[in-house]
Amino acid sequence: MALEITEANFEETVMKSDKPVLVDFWAEWCGPCKMIGPIVEELATDYDGKAVVGKVNVDENQAIAGQFGIRSIPTLLVIKGGEIVDKQVGAVSKDVLAKKLDAHI
């Protein structure tokens, strides 16, 4: 299951992770976010132990969204070593996201 990433655990979970982190910026009211949600959950299972997969609710964690300049959702970032190494704006297939993660494992 994808981790719930909040302002309280963001630094430890994402920025200090020794594995690549896929962060899904989403909101409850966002249609495309609901479409991609199950894919993110599948990736969390598929990459267990190889990567961290988490979700940031932008309505509840506006500071994180602001820190990364998130203007439209869903936005998915791949963060490794505290740096953004890949970015995807909008809903895409599982294969696209898997390739982005694979490139940084």
C-alpha cells in the first residue's frame, strides 16, 4: 500500500530515503487522480523493498505542494537523494510510471 506522506513525515520518508521515491500529488476531488490511484497502489506492491511509493494530499499538505511548485494534479515526482530526477503531470499508464522508477533503481 502506498504510504500517506504528510508535512510531518515528508523529510524522513522522501528526502532522506536511500531508495527512489515515487510521490503522487493528488486530491479527493480530482477525477484523473482517482484514475491513477489504483496504479500507484499496484506500484507500491510491485516495488516493495526496491522503491518507496507514497501519496501527498495537496489539500491537506499545501506546504509540500508549494515547495515543489505543484500547479496541476495528478503530478508524480520521482525523488532520489533528495533531488527530483523525473516528473509526470497527468494520468498515465502503469508502464510509463514503472519505466520512470526502473530508471532510478
